[in-house]
Amino acid sequence: MGNRVLLLLSIVMFLLFATALIIHNTITEADMLTINTETISKNIHRKEKVVEDLFADSLALKTFSNVERYPTQALELTKNLSDDENLIYFYVYKNNNPIFWSSNLIVPPSDRPFVQETTYVDAEPRSYIVKKKKLDRDVSVLAVILVRRAFNHSNSYLSNRFYKNIIPSDNLEIARYSDNDIVRNVYSKSGSYLFSVKFKQGKYHNVYLTMQLLAWVLGSIIFLSLINRGCFMLAKKGRAWLSVLAMATILAILKWISLQADWLSATSSMELFDPRYYAYNPFLPNLWEFIITTASAAWLIFYIRSIQVFLAAQNPINRNVKALLLAGFALSTIYLFSNLLLEHLSTLITHTSSVNMDFTNILGFSSYSWVNVFLFCVNIILLLLYIDFAIGQVRTMLRNLTTEINIQLITLILFLLISALFFEQAIYYNLLVGAVLLIRSYTRHKNTQYSFFNIVIVLLSISLLSSFIYHQSIRKVKQKQMALTLKYLEAENDLNAISIFSEMEKNLVADSTIMRQLLQDAMVTQQTQLLDNHIKTHYFSGYLSRYEHQFYYYIDEVPLDNYDSNKMVEYREKVINNAVRVPNTDHFYRVRSELGTHEYFFQMDVLLDERSNAQIFVNLRNYAYSPSLPYPEFLVDSKVDIIREHYASDAAFALYKDRVLLTQNGNYVYPSQDVQFPPDLNKALELPDDKGFYHMVFRPDVHTTIVVSKPKFDIWQSLAIISFLFISLFTVYLLALMIQYLTTVVFRKSFNWRTLQYQFILLRNKLRYSTRIQTIVICTVILAILISGTIAFFTIRKQLESSNLALQESYSKEVSHKLENLLSANEKKAWTEGAIERIREINEFSNLDANVYDKRGILVYSSQPRIFETGLVSQFIHPDAYNELNVIKKTNVTLTERIGDFDFNSSYSTIKNEDNSSAAFVNIPNYAAKKEEIRNSNLLLNSLLNIYTVIILIAGFIAVSVSRLITRPLLIIGEKMVETTVSDKNNEPLYWERDDEIGALVKAYNLMLVKMEQNTKQLMSAEREYAWREMARQVAHEIKNPLTPMKLGIQQLMRSFNENDPRFEDRFKKFSDSFVEQIDSLSKIAVEFSNFAKLPSTELVNIDILEKVREVVTFFNSSMNTNILIANKTGRDRLFVLGDKDQILRSFNNLIKNAIEASRGRKKVMIKIGLSLAENELLKIAIGDNGLGIPLDVIPKIFQPNFTTKSSGTGLGLAFVKKTVESMQGEISFQTAENVGTTFTILLPMTAPTNGH
């Protein structure tokens, strides 16, 4: 990474941080509200333009005018505009009554209130804009543009917000005239005022907060990349552990800044910062901080793995007490970190109240469920990577598998004892972690950590560990749920209802004018239905719809209807005797009732005039133990409904009175007496698991016992959880390996796209043949499983859906036939109370939800009247069903309908008159269909997961076995080829009994051996002849050199003797000394050749090579300008190898002598000898000088015998060194640079010290 790139990244980082700060400090709430308002106006104007274009279309207006004749064409015309993208509905009115509606969600009963061209209606449960077009004197068409949901109760299906096609974000609400907040007005396309908007109270989110988040994240990533670069350079300089500490410190500081700043999570309503999605402690207050913590840990671990080589080189301790202590500490950190991590990972399940984390309900997962699963798996894989790193450090320190395993077992036993004494639950954690440790240690020792078999074994072990964590977490969740259920059942008051009563009472008092008018109308008509409906719709919907309501009205103590008793006297007696006023209310009372039952009544006086007074009594009674709840899911209030959740989870409970079982519900069979339960009062106690259930008991008094039970996962569900975890962990593990490989390639100095391509080719070429076979088999099996599994899943699910729809249609037909037979002709026309009562009886007998519409498509009966009373759906039939049954004359039709975000299947059938005309329409809605489909689909998916995971594992092991079987002959041939030598010894041929491809290869190999033996003999003969010639030439040359001066000297002596030279004696002495010197030179040459010839006959003994190096250095350090340094980086005082003493001394003499001679011309000769430990128990010896280097043309011949660049010498020095090193099973290499120096590197296998040392 060049300096320019670093500078560019720094500039980008500062720009990103500056952008985030500028947005945070300059963009105000008013600016954001203005932008949101513009978005709303833009979308409303777009929809208005669509309506105006349709109203300007003469053909469309003609279709609307003749809608009674052509209703199908009108539906086709408006169908596309009624979809979720537009939500524009059209209604045709004749004489102010609806005769056509494109949607039954909203049907204004009349078009009279809409006198303007554009009108905004702010009502419950939906606010909308109406555009009106008059077609003729009696006919008009309305276009309704939905703007906002305004349900009087909310839940996951009924959320109060602007429709997403109006504005995607959920930040705004309708402003009232009395609001003092910042507001913005919204106007129609024509400029008329529609409504005002403001920000919701509390947090909100918009594009600016998203931009800030992205700027901070990207800036932080660039900052960490720069820090990573600096720390990496620090590690390269020999300070690896300091760089790790620096990186950890930087990451900790960033985490601290994130926690302390908190400005983004304090203002944004994103789910990442919402404690409902995750909240554990101040260190992990939301899911965002959990993600930051995980990312920081991942960054640190990947950084540590990238500098493992530097960490190993810096490790100064080996095979002593300190090494054992440090190894024990490293292994202890694994257990400490794993227990801490597993405890925190369990909070992803136990502290996520708004996220589905049921691994047996994968199809019900939300996006944040998958985020939590991904975080869970990432942290587990990070633990595995940390285990690998710690094991690697322990192995570097100890370098002995037996010692390493012993230390691991001691550490495991220690932590098991600690767990048994203090944390009994952690015993299983530590056992599984210990098993993973042993497996990884063994695989690292065998250098097979990336083989399929080992990866599968490790991931299966981790999946079991993760499954154990998950089961314990789910147990905690269910314990909390059971404790809440017990508290709810035991409570005298329904806290949810009480919280509603106070606000309701204020609204009832404020509503006295309307109540007075309705009471006066009831006095005239003697009908209280309108009054009942008004109170139900406005005050007893939502959560209170779970109560049964009875309404009683008295005018001056005279009842408006025939009641079974005098309710005024009855309620007065309750107030006097056993009723208690609800706190913070004046008109609500609680009646003392049996355990688990809540009963309240409301009493209110309404002054009709100066002479008359009315009394209203409303009785509310809820049976908490009723397992059949009288309302669909979308009618449940967002307030906690514990009993419903309890039944939804297939739970059970029992109530005992005076030791005897009074009632029980659910799948668990309770004992007839409670004698086996603990006698403690006012304590929720957990009971031992029994028959696949968790149990909790509570005794509010000596007479009463309540037991609540929740089912455990069965064996198949547990297997599905393990399968799901295994697949998830395997995927994340492969992703982690890919990221590690890519980061290693990307951070190389010479990285470019061509380098990346080359690295992938290199990786592909490195794959062994057996690995390729395994990969092909496993990938083929996985692909086949994915295809077959997907087809099987969707086919079976489609069949289940079809069978359920067919069954629902048959129910609809059956009900319609029963009503056809039971209802008289007059009842089908008039729909009297008697007819309604007959329908109710049939409906209760069939135990199905049902709606009945008259022939005009208007509701006459519903088993769920609250749906229509609260305005969730209008009282008009679905237009598509009405068209299919009434116009096209089909006998039945099934549709998918929607209320809020709740989808359900709905079947319609026709009730015929005697003349076969349509009298009415029966609707059977299946509100539980989607939930049942998801449940069946999850069951199917879990079964497929179990089956296919086992198949994949079996296929994997078969692939490993098959690949080994296929490649075993190749390995045998490879081993034989390695053993094949070109010498006078015969090579053994191979035998293969089958006549297949391997047999052909064996035959070719044996034939090659025959030819090679023939060629070897010829080659050896030629080489021997050539060697003798070269040796003779070299010997002759070396002998000739001293003989020439000796001959000349003798000739001069003879001349001096013959001439009686007076200096003969001096010359004789001088030439005698020269002759002795030349003879010594000849002797030396003879010894050199003799030593080189005797190299194979060496005497190998255990030698402390460090001692030999010091001996040689001591001899050569005596020179004035020579400085030789020894750097022992092994951390050991003695280093033993197997070699010949004399040859080792002679080799180091040659190397150091050559280094000194190569450095001549330098003012100071600097020679550095470094000793360090390499992989596989090898000793690395590096001898470097500051000489002139070796010329390029000389490098290929440097180890050849008889080659020398010096004027004197035999050229056998480096050849002698090479043969000596190879005789010790070692390797020698060198690196050189001209005018810089040369470094010779020797790798020798180390041995253990003998008894003599």
C-alpha cells in the first residue's frame, strides 16, 4: 500500500467523519420534517393525477355510469389501482347509496358528506382523501386515496402509521390544532388544505440519520485499515505482541466512544438501536453495540492470525517452567473466553423480546432473526479461530504433542472442578470446549486441519455446544413466560384492563352528549342496538374485546329491555357487599370472583333532561382459563396478552383446590392431587422436567395450587436445531476462511487484480486430487439435495394448501346448504331476529367463524362482529366475491383477503332461493389458515433439514472414503517414484493385478524403470569417465602450479653449483625453503582431494552446534577489522543436531572464511550469524556478510566442485559444505545482492539431548 494510497484513504476518512458531523450539527428537525412533508405531498399529488386522468376518460366514466349492467368491467378497470402500490378505491353511488365498491375495507355509507371536489376524512380506523365526480343527477363516483391507518388498538398486524406508498418511514403523525410542536401543512394538487403533520414523540429515523450511520461506519473501517497497516509494520519490526496490544487498545477506545457518544441511538428509531430487539446490560444496550463488539473481536482475531509468523518468531520461551505456565494460561483463556462468550450469546435468545428466535420456526424468522443467527454463528466461529490461535501458541512454546495434551487435560480437569463447585451448568460447556481443543490440537499436529473429515467433526461438536446453549436459553425464556403466566393467573386485577379503564372513563364522560341522544332514540324505538354498537366500537374494542359484555339501561329506574333480574338492585348490592372500586376511576368496580377469572362492571348516570335520568350498566367478565379465545390474532391489543401466548405455545396448566385437581387444560396430564408439589407459599418454584414439559408451581394460599407447564423440544426438533446450526456454522466458517484468504492477498504490497487472479489459480492448483474428488462429490450431492429438497418442499406445501382450501370450501358449501334447508323463504328475504338466531346456532354447532351477507352484499350476521364494529372491514362483501357469485353465478369462490398486514383465506358460497336465485352469501374466513400453513411448513422443513443434513454428512464421509480409495494407488506410485533413484541399485517394480487405468500407469512406470536402469548404467559410466578426466585435469593443474617454480629453482641451483657461484649456499637455503613450501602446498592439495573423496564416510553423533559455532567465531574474531556477532533467537542454551564434528567445523570455517574474503575492501567486516527455530523441529542458521555479493553469472555454479573465483584454491569449499549439510539431512541456500552482501541459510533437523549432555 503506497504512500499515495494511504494519503488518499486518510483524506476520504476525514471527509466521511466531517460529513457525519456536519449532518448532525446542521440538519434540524424542521428541515427533516419539510423533506418528509414534500414526500407526502408528492405522492398524494401523483395519486390525484391518476384519479383525474381516470375521471377525464370518457370510457371509464361510461363504465361507472353503467356499473349495474357491467360490474365486471368496472372491477377490471379499478383492479390495478386498488393494489398495494396505489391503494386507490372507487365507489359508485346511486341516490346516495353505494351500488359498486372496488374494496370492502372502506365503503362510505353515502356520498352526501362530500360536497367539495377534494375532501380529507380523518377517522378511525383509516384516514383518507376523497375526490368526487358527479356523473348525472342521481349517480356519482368517489375515489378514495388511503393516507394513514388509525386503528383504535395496535399490534404487529395493525400498526398506526402512514401508508408506505405515501411515505416509507414511520416518523410522522397527524397534527392537531392544539399541538405546539413543529408542524407542516399538506395541500392537495389544487391547493386546498388537507391536513398537518408533525414528528411522533420520541425517536424517529430518516435519510439523514442513515447517511450519518454510513459515514461513521465507512470512516471507522478506513481508520481501522490505516491502524491495521501501522500495527502490521510494527509487527514486522519484531514487536508483534506490542502491535496486538495496540490494535486491541484502539478497538477498545472505539467501543468506548460508541458507548459514550450514544447520539445516534439516542435519536434514531431504527430497530438496531431499539432495546425491544436486543438489550442486555450497559455494555450491550442494543443490537448495534453487539454488532460493533462482534466486529471488533473479528477484526482483532483476523489481525492476530495475519501476524502469526511474527508472533512465533518473537516467542522467547521454550521448554521450561515459564513455558508450561504460559501454555496453561493460554489454555485457561480459552475456557474463560468461551464461557463468557456463551453466556453473552445466550442473551441473543433470552433478551430479544420482539424477535422470533425459535429455530424450529425458520419460516417465521424476520430479518433481525437472521441477523441474530448470523451474529451467533460468527461469534462461535471466532471462538474456534481463537482456539486455533491459542493452540498454535501453545504448540510453539512446548513443541511436544504429549506435553501439550497433558497440559490440556490438566486445564480441562481444573475448570470442570471449578464448574462443579460454582457453576454446575458450565460443566457441559467446558466438556465440549475441551473436546474441540483436543480435536484441533490433533489435527494441527497432523497438519490436516482443513480436511473435510476434521472440519465436519469440529463443526458437529460446536453445533452440539451451540445447541446446548440454545436449549438452556429457551429454558430461561420459558421460565420467565411461566412466571408471568402464574403472576397473571394469580392476580386479582387485570393490569392491562385497569390501565385502559382510567382513560376510557374520561372519554365516556366527555361523550355524554352523544350518549344522551342515543338513549333518547332508544326510548322512542325501544331498541338499544345502536347504543350497544356505539359503546362496543368506541370503548370495548382492542384488548377489552377479550371480555364478554352485557349492557343494561334504565330510564328513571325503568329498564329499556326485558332483563332476567333487576340489575340496578343487583349492582347496588355488589357495591355494598363485595365490589371494590378500581383505582383512579369513579365508575368502574371489580367484583370478587374465582381465581383466574376477572369480572368488572361500569355504572354511569346520564342526565337526559331536568326531569329524567338514565343509568348505564356494563358488565365485563373474562374467563382466563378458556382455551378457545373468541377473537382472531389481529384483534389482540399490542399490550401483553399472556394467556394467549401461553396457549399459542401448546402449553398446559392445572388448578388445585384443597389438594384436589379442579381443572386442567393442555396436553399434559396432571396428577389428581398436588401432594407431590412443594408446600412453599407465594413463591414461583420450578419443578423437575417431566414427560417432555417444563413445570412451574405457585401456591397463593394454603387452599390453592396453580401449575403451569410448557413443552420441551422433542428429539426431532432437537435434531432439526442441530442440523440448522451445523449448516449455519459451516456456511459462516467457509465465509471466514474466504475473508481471511482475501485479506491476506489484498494486504500484500504488490496486490493488484492480476495478483488476485493468480492467487486463485495458485489455490486451485494446490488442491490435491483427493480433495477435488471430495469437493465434486459433495457439491454434486448438495446441489441435488437443494434441487430435490426445494421441489419437495414447495410441492408438498402446495398440496397442503390445496387440501386446506378444498376443506374450507367444503365447509362453506356445507353451511350454505344447511342454511338453505333451515331458513324459510320469508326469512331469507327479511332476515328477522329468528333467522339470525338460526344462523348463530348453526355457526356455534360447526365451531367455525362465519359471515352472512344479504343479496345486496350487506352484512346481516358475523361470528366476529368486533371486526366490523371497529371498522377494520366495512359491512359490505368483498367485491371480487360478490362479482363471482352474483354476476358470474359461481357457486363458491375462495379469495385471499387482508386486514391490516394480516392475510387469511376466505371462502364464499351462495344461499339459493327456491327459484335458484341468490338469496344471500355465506363467508367462511379461516383466520388461522396462514398460521397453520407456517406451522406445517416448518414441520416439513425441519424434517427435510434432518434428512438432508444426514445425507450430506454421509455423502461427505463416502466422498472421503472413495477419494482415498481412488487416490491410494496414486499415492503408492508417488511414494515409489520418490524412492526411485538413479544409481547402481535396482529400483523395485510395482505390481497391480487389475487391467485398468492404474494398471496401465503401473506398466508404464515399470517400463520406465527398465529403461532408466539401462540409461543409468550408461550415464554412470560416462559420468565416472568424465569425473576422472576432470579430476585428473584439476589434479594435474594443481600439481603443475608448484612444480613449475620448483623446476626453475633446481635449474638455477644446478647452474650456480656448476659455476661455483659464491652465493650458492644462500641460494640453496632460499630455494630449499621455497621447495618445502611448494611441497606443503602439494600436500595440502592432496589432503583436500582426499577429504572430499571421503565425504560419504562420516561419523554422525549428537553435537551441540551452538558450541561449534562459538569455537569457530572465537578463532576468526581475532582479526582487527573483523566483527562476528551471534544472535541466538531460539531461547535455548544448547542446540543439538546429528552430524560429524570435523566436517561441521570445516564447513563453518569455509563459510566464515569465504565471508571474510568476500568483504575485503570494506573498512569493517561485519558478519552476523543468526540461529532461530523453524517449523517441523528444524534449526535455521543464517550467516550473512556485508561483502560485495555474488555476480549473477556465478550463482548457478556456486556449489559445483572445482569451481572457484579466487586465484588460488581448489573450488571444493562450498561443495564440501553442501555435501556435509546434506549428509545431516539438511538444506542449504543463499540470497545475495551485489554491493550489499550474501546470506547463506542452513536448515538442520534438531535432536533431543543425549544422556551425556
